[in-house]
Amino acid sequence: MYIFKAAVVGAGTMGGEIAQVISYSGLPVVLKDIDQGMLDKGMASARSIYQRRVDKGKMSASDMESKLDLITPTLTYDEFEDVDIAIEAVPEKMTIKRQVFKELEGVCPEQTIFASNTSALSISEMGAATSKPHKVIGMHFFNPAHVMKLVEVIPGLDTDQETIDDVVMFAESLRKLPVVVQECPGFLVNRLLMPYLNEATKALEEGAATATEIDQAVVEWGMPMGPFTLMDMLGIDVCGHVGEYLYSEYGERMSPASLFAKLLEAGRLGEKAGAGFYDHPGGESSVVAEMIEELQESGAVPAGTRFSVERLMYPLINEAALCIQENVASITDIDMSMVAGTGMTYGDERVGPLVIADKIGLDTVAETLEELEQELGPRFHPARPLRLRVRAGHLGEKTGKGFHEYA
């Protein structure tokens, strides 16, 4: 099915940007919200993206207005009678998303695809709220949507192949890089990121290093920005909610750092609130330092553990190995998704976690994880695909075989 018209429900930061991306491809898109202020904000977000293109000489002012005219802001479902795909971008609460899909079912044509921009929640559960779960799918854009190329396409248990193919083709028409991912909590990129972000926060609250020291070490290692800079940009509330959900699904290895709850309680939600792990502006925060001191003195967290970049990065690699075991995505797609979704590099090369493991040596990665497991707990236990390759002598580049094969 070719998509001639789209709709986005929820005009927050992501909703406004997704509408802009669709309009830039030349398609008409309806942008709906229940709040006029949010709708205005969503339209302002789309306009600001286009305005930056005009300011850089990449687009004329008249072209900008033509593109903006393709976006129809609305507080009702009146414009939904002929949409081919409706993408929900409402808050990350299952009850709200299921309610939106029920409402959409009452106003959209039978053939309309219902897509969710969720970053972690179950597509199958959303599909069960409708009478056409075969037309329900995940379409996870990355923030900022107008910049990031990756789109995770997540079929639910009942999603049919035609819907998958249509959404992949639609994503490509938006100049995006779609990767089909089997449904699991967190999908692919966020599932890999959370152990890394969580471990950074545990290292911080345990006094292993300061936020600035950890961020600098990770950037020197190869990531485009440090974990605390990233979490403040994404929103501590978003990271906290995803972390709690993954903990409820995966158990102890995703047990969230105690500092998240303290930051949320204090309303330190990141850049959008002017304060998160850092003060914005201002950098390192005495308030966060006091929170860490309280956690250590109360015995809620151990004090004085050891910091290493491997402590943060190897759990990410380990989670990628678990995704191989569960057939979440192919080895190549895992690496490509992390490069496209996070800008991951190593040794000045744009490569993903499994290539990085091959470069380091799978035996070295496994041994270090075992040492960290002894020191800090079972969350570092090496995944079976990693241990299996080490036992088979597939150690990476140095033996010609690891997760990938080398000439």
C-alpha cells in the first residue's frame, strides 16, 4: 500500500519533529493534540527546523511555507477519514497509547496502519486494544527526528508482512534508515543503551568518578557525547521510566541506579528543566553531590567503587550479544543501528559494539566482564554467545572470526 497521507497524534517534541520530517518528504500530514498550547509548540518546532534551513541558504522562505502548509494542526479527528498511516507520539504510558488506538479505530479507514513511536513498550499489547492487530506496528524515530537517520520498525506478534513492508518503504521515503527489530522490551538501541547509562549512574553515585570525568572518559573512548550529557538532553524522566520498565521485564541486571529516583523527586529532569545531572548552565551540581553523599551515608549504595570505561561499555556489548541469542536483530543490523542511532565510534571509525568487541578481542571482553562480575555483581555475567565464541577460538580480528568474519 502506498502512503499518500499521514497523521501524527501528540504534538510534543517528537510529534512536531515527526510531522516536519513527513512534510519535508512532500506528504500531507495531520498533527493532532488535545491541547492548543502543545499544538502551537509542535508547529513552532517544525517551523524552527525549516527556518534553520532557510537561514543556511538550503531552502527559500517560500519553499518553507509550502512545506509548512502540508501540516494541518488540529484538536479533533475530523481530518483522519483518509489517512493511510497514523503515528502516535503521546506520553510513554500504555493506557494512553491503547486509548489513542481505540479512538483512531473509530475515525480512520480500515486499511490505515497504526504505528507507535514508543521507545520501549509492547507493540503486541497495543495491538490487542484494536480489532486489527495485524495493522499495528512500532515505528520508533530517534531524537532529534529531523537529524537522526535510524527508524526501528517493530512488528508485534500479530503484525502482518504487508504492514511491515509498507512501513519500511514509508520510512525509506522519508530518507530514513529502517531496521526491522523483533519485539522485546526496549527494542534494540535503547535496550543496549540502558545498561551503559545505568552503569554510568551507579559509578557516579558510588563515588567512582565525577560526572565530568566519566563523560570525558567516554568521549575519549569514542562515543559522541558522555552518558550524563546524553541523559540530560533526553530527559531524566524518560531515561528513568525506560529504566524502570526494562528492570520490570529483565530483572536484576537492569536494576536502576538509586540516583535516578532522587533526581526525579527533585524535579531535575535535565536540560528542559534547567537541571539534571548537571546544572544548565553551570555544569557540576552541589545539589547532586549532596544526593550522592546521602545515598552513600545511608548505606543505600556502596562507596568508593572503581571506575573504568570498560565498566560502562562492556555491559552494552554484552547486551548486544544477548540480542543475538534472542534473534532480536542480525549482527550487522545491531552494529548498523548503534552507529546510526547513537553515532558510536571506536578508534576514529564509525563501528558498532560487536565490531568493537572483535577489535578488542572477545577473550579480553569476556575476562573483563568476569572480573567485573566478581567485583560488582552478576549484572556483568558474560552472555552465552560471547562465551561460546571464546571457547571456539573465535576471538575477533586476531583470529579472523569473532562476531564477524575477517579476511
